[in-house]
Amino acid sequence: MWSLTALSAILLASLATASPLDKRETIEECLTSSGVPYDTKNGNDWNQDVAPFNRRLPFTPAAIAVPKTTEHVRLAVACATKLGLKVSPKGGGHSYASYGLGGENGHLVVELDRMNKITVDQTTYIASVEAGSRLGHVLTELNKQGKRAISHGTCPGVGVAGHALHGGFGFSSHSKGLAVDWIVGATVVLANATVVNCSSTENPDLLWALKGAGSSYGIVTTFFFKTFAAPSQTTSFTANLNWNNVQNTVKGWTALQEYTANTMPAEMNMRVFGNAYSTQLQGLYHGNSSQLQAAIQPLMSSLGTSLSSRQTDWIGGFTAYSNGQTVDVSHPYNIQETFFSKSLTTTALNNTAMTSAVNYWLSTAKSTSRDWYIIIDMHGGKNSYISSVPKNESSYAHRDALFLYEFYDRVYSGSYPSNGFSFLNGWVNAFTSKLDASQWGMYINYADPTMSRKEAQDVYYRGNLGRLQSIKAAMDPEEVFYFPQAIEPVK
């Protein structure tokens, strides 16, 4: 007769060789016995939480845990490791590659968006932010609790966790840096189902890794952000650009590049937004409209255009670029599109690279009928907060970049066309083929899952990759926290 211990060993051995999706009942039993809330498969919450932002990339989890406390998260990770399941934290669910769902079938997804409490210490102004909070909720609560702020992106529904852990660029980043630059500590559930805190003095290597490559190392349940006093006045602005032929576009981009690198004041934040129909300069100035006009007029003269602006407050500056979405949003939340996207970061462009990119823009891109766009963010320069942060302060790898680019191509019905991949790959190649590898990289918050793991790690993390791989080996050698482009532990 088999002993109870032997039967347990046999059961665990059989589970180890089973398909992850075949472990649903077992993982749910473990979650139940541990007191961890989870979604019932095909129930309303399951269907809400499993819906990908990018319809092109749906995946089926083994189970979806819905924790409300750090202890719930810890117990969920313990269940997954016991059963040999990979674990994927999901914050806002906006991953371009569906990495919050694992980037493949069969993960335990830890859906965090029910954890969204925010508290600002009124002495230190350090904000405690639960990891399921979305950016619009962060903005709203920080403003309520003493008119405080951090720098972050513009979409209200984006989760603060994935956004901040990989950089977190937005319309205040030239003035105030990336979201990652305001992280001073975190509470983290590790792969061995222990809970640790990290700061500059406690587990500093982990904090460094979290600040740029965080999703590979554990599940942050609470962030600690230093905050700044929200500006009382901001001014949003636009200017139309006559970038309809190669000569005008190269001339205008060259003037903009010179202004960004050397003259653009710290208070200025802006981007070029281009699609098949028009090209605009868009931005947010930390100050009033008169100050903006004085600061930007030399550039307007160089570009041969004029400014349209609207003076507002801090909240108004955010809503100017929120696409009409509800600002203070939490669960339930669901926005979906069908698209492919790529990213790029570059130093200042030489004339050959700029001309190559512009030729592709005005020929191939302009002749493509789908709803594509390009965003060129003014990322660096002499007065950029991002550039002023020491390179060794975080694992974010692109401090030297002058520009951050997003290339986005979507369809509103049907499947994404197969020729869309070569369209955007060709556009990025038009830049990179004329640049040295030291002059460009890519930004994982606009993840491109068509890249191999090796290529993705290289372009996302560049010179920081070796240290990141060593920390991964120390923290998660069995890759409990895995997705197809996750940091690979050094062997």
C-alpha cells in the first residue's frame, strides 16, 4: 500500500509533466485553500481580465488570481511555484505584447487592479501607491492629497506598475523625468514566495533592477514615490508642421533637433505627431501662456509656423492628452485595439539617417492606407531631467537618447495584415541602418514581441544587460517570472 507521502510525491511528479493549462483545477484548489481570490473561468470577471489590450495577441491563463493584499500575492506565487507554473503580474493590462497575460498560454496571471490604495505622507510627501493603480487614479489621488504629483504618461487607464517599472515617459518627462525616477522604494514578492522591501539602503540591487526592467524580478505590490508640488499653471499647445516634402521635413526636423539638444527649456515638453493626413508639434509647458510664447517663438520662426495654446492647471494639462477618457479610472476597465507597434530611441540624427527616415515616411508610410502614426518625443537634451539623472541610478538604459519614437499601425476590423510587420520594420530600419549600434536602442513599454529574446534584451537594456542578468540569476534562477522577452539569468 502506498503511503500518503508517496502518493503526494507521485501526484506532484505527474503535475510537473502536465501541460500548464491542464493544471487549472489544481491551481484553483491551491488558491482556494490559501484564501486567495480568483476569477471563475468564463465568468464576467474572467472575461474582463483575460481580454487583451492588443486583440492580435490573446492568451489563455491557467488561472487568474485577483489579490487584495500583499499576502494574497505571496500565497498565489507559492501555489504557482509548487505546481511548476510561470507567474505573470498584470497591472493595467496595456502591454502591447500581452505580457501581463504571460505572452503565452498557461501562466498564473496575478491581476492587480483591485489593489489601488494611495496615501501621501503629509510630512515627507512620499506616496505609497498600490501596484494596481492606474495613472489617472494616481494623478487624482496625489492631487487630492496636497496637490502633489509624479511624472508619468498620458493614458488614464495605463497601470502605474508596468509603466513605471520600465521607464514611464510622458508629457512632463523633459521637465520632471520618467516615472521610474520618482521611485524610492518598493514592497516586492519574490520567486521564493517571500516578501522584501527595497530602497537605496535595503536590497539596493533589486531596486536598481526594478527601475527599468522590473517585470522580470518579482511582483511589486506597493511603490513608494517621492513627489513634487504640482505646477499651478500648465499650457498645452499645438503647431501645424508643413512636413510634406523631403526638403521641408529635413530642414524642420534639423531645426527641432538643434532646439531640443541645446535650447529647449526645462519647462518645455513636446513631441511630433504624424499620421497619413497631417503632422503636428504638440506639447505641455510648465508655466503660463506668455512664458511659453517667449520660450518657443524662436523655434516657431525656424519652423515657419504659429502656435495654438490653452492655459490650464495640472489636471487640465493631463486631460488635454487623455483622448476624452475618464481620468480617475479603476476596475472594470477595458480598451482593445488590433495593432502592431515598434519603438526606437536615438541620439541626434546625422543627415543621412534623417533623410532616410523622412524618405520612408513620405513615400512608403504616406502610401499606406491603414491608421498608422509616428510619435517623436523630445526625450533628452541639455536641459532634460532625464539626461541629468546619472546612468547608474537605474537600469533604464536610454539616458543619452535625444528622441524616443513610437511607431503604431492598427486596423479597426478583421485581422492585422501580414504586410504590416514589414511596413514598420522597414521604417525602423530606415533609421538604424544609418546609425551605429551605440546611437540607438528600443523601449520595452512599446514592446515588439516579434523580436527574439536575445535581440530584445540587447536593444531594451544595452549596457545594463549583464548586471540585470546577474541579479536575475540571484533572485529568480528558475524564471518563475517569465515572459518571452524577460531578462534571462546568467548561466
